[in-house]
Amino acid sequence: MIGKKNPPPAKPSKPTTAEVDTLIGKGTTIKGDLSFEGGLHVEGKIIGNIYAQSADGKAMLILNEAGSIEGDVEVSNMLINGSVTGDVYAAGHAELAPNARIKGNVYYQTIEMAAGSQING
């Protein structure tokens, strides 16, 4: 038809903020592997591997600037603003905020890094 344009191709969408199902607060340390569904917000310390079990691929990890993880992380989507010592696997979107410090390899489908974030791997 005359004057009708095709719509632009869809851009990959950034995951929306997930509902937080689990909170690990400041002053809390967990030793051992952690498996979760939905949203996990970490302000404390985890010594162990973290796995998200989500059939729909919408699991979300939010690591606060005061939080730290010593172990591998396998999550669909993540927002990192704290420190991770271990390999990081993001099946979907990985966002590294200015205070993100990762000592390990990062595997991702899409990544967004703010000025100041660091990866040493």
C-alpha cells in the first residue's frame, strides 16, 4: 500500500524489575549453595554457588553494593552492584552498576556496564 511503512524491528527488551521473593539482609552470611525462583535481593554475604531455577527464564538476582558472593552465579537476569568472586552466567540480561566488582569470567547474552564497574577475569 502507498504510504504504509513496516514497523521497525523489535529491540531486545531489558527485563523489568522483578518482584523480590527473597531478601538476604546486611549482616547475614549464608554458607552453602543457594537455589531460588523468582527474585532474590542480596545485601549480605553468600559463600557458595547461586542457581536460579526458573522455567520461564525470568529469575532475577539483585546484588546490593554492600552484598558479596563467593562462588559461581547462574541466573537468567541480574543487576550487580556488589562484589562477586567466581564465574557469572547470565542466560538473559546482565547489568553491572557502578560499584560492581567481578573477579571471574562473565558469560552473557546481553550486558550493560555502567562507568566504574569492573570485571577481572
